[in-house]
Amino acid sequence: MYDLLIIGSGPAGVSAALSAEARHLDFLWFGSRSLSPKIEKAECIMNYPGLPKVTGTEMRDAFLSQIDGLGIKIREERVNSIYDMGGYYTALVNEKMYDGKTVILATGVSNSREIPSESRLLGKGVSYCATCDGELYRGKRIAVVCTDSSFEEEIEFLAGLASEVFLCTSYKDCGIRRDNVRHVVGYPTEILGENRAAGIICGGETVEAEGVFCLRPCVTPAALLPGLAAEGGHIQVDRQQRTNLPGCFAAGDCTGRPYQYAKAVGEGNVALHSVLNYLNGTDER
């Protein structure tokens, strides 16, 4: 049982992790060594205190230098879902589970909108994890929605299990070449099914499927953690970065505009101090 699980490695996650290390918490940090695609692709950042007129790559390297200097480790694993266990949280990471007394969500914002019926059918034929649930669909027909080519290894894995794969990608240059994979470029307009996923509509075509896998770098907050209050795609928080779930905090772009690095860093620090209050039993809520 860890004190804290930090989900996300953008500026808010970096800030929370640095403060957690300074306060000697026993924590796990999930993210990527590239930290954030938003930072990595930034051409020029003009308004970050202490780092005037830097490129995104230079900012990332400055963050990494500080992280590595303190010996903080980033677990380069994708968190598929988080569950409120009533007093602690469990993060599902492929076939593994990690428990934490508290959690800070610093997941950024997803550029992909949720597909109608996606959340309603999550766990009922809709999955975010090929490793976790792929074996359930051995020899069956499935649909896969992918918004990033980095997930093509997972598509290959699923294609090796399923009899047929209907693949919808939001990008054109797909590297999947399998006889049992039919590829279309587009984004689904609906996942079909009442009590369980039964198919998908994409590119004006309706295709039956026994399972639907949604592979994205980031999922919507409500889908990641059931019961989490969100509005307009953003997690609802108070001034202490507290969500509606006790012991769960959020920081950065996932809490709303402005989408700025300085704002995210500040919120990450506030969230960590709220974690300390919660663990010490001094949370005023």
C-alpha cells in the first residue's frame, strides 16, 4: 500500500512528484520519460518563470535533469483504470494492480472525444487494455479504435487472437498489415449495444463486433475513474485540488483552462499538500 499514486508526467505530475519526494512519501509515478507530448512539441515557451524563451525539448530536459538528480523513477506503464476501493485506490496497469491511500490525477486532456455509449459499456465489451482483456476475444470478431500509432503493437497482439478485426484509426499511415484486419480511417460515431457492446459505426458503416478496444494516450476522467465528477471533459476540483472522491486529487490541464505550464505546476504542488493533509487526518472537508 503506497501513500500516493501519481498518474501523468506533464508539468503537474512533475511538480507533484518533486514535492512528494521532498516530503519523503512512499509513492509511485506513472508516465513517460518524454514527460508530455505537449511540452515535447512546443516550438517556443515565453512565459515560464526562470526559463525564458525555451523550446519544449529544452524545458523537458530541464525537468528530467531535476527528476534524475533526485533519483525519482517514472514507471513507463499506462494506467488503464482506477477504482475507488473505499478508503484506498487501486490502479490497474495491464495485468498488474497497485494500491495507494491517495491518488493525484495529472492526466492532461484528451484530444479525442468520447464515443457515444463508450462509458456506459465500459467493462461490458468495451476495453482500454489489450493485454488485460485480449484473451477474452480469442477467435472472435472485434473492433479497435486507435488514435496514436504507438499503440500498433497492441493492435498486432489483438489481431493474433481475434478472428477478425475492424480497425478505425484517426491517422492515415497505419502500419498494420494482416489478412484478418480491415482498416478504415475515421472516428466512430457510436458503439452499439444495450447491455453489452455489439458493434460500432465508423465512416458511415455499421459493423458487428463482440468487443471494442479503444486505444488512446489518454482517456476521459470519468472513464478512467468511475464516480469521478467531471464537466465539459474536465475534472471538477476545489481550491485545494480535491475532487468529489475523498483521497483523490487532480491537477493540470485535466482540471480546466487555462492550459498553461505555470498553472499546472502550481496545481501539482497544491494537490500534493492536500495529499499530506489527507494522510495526516487534517483535511478540512
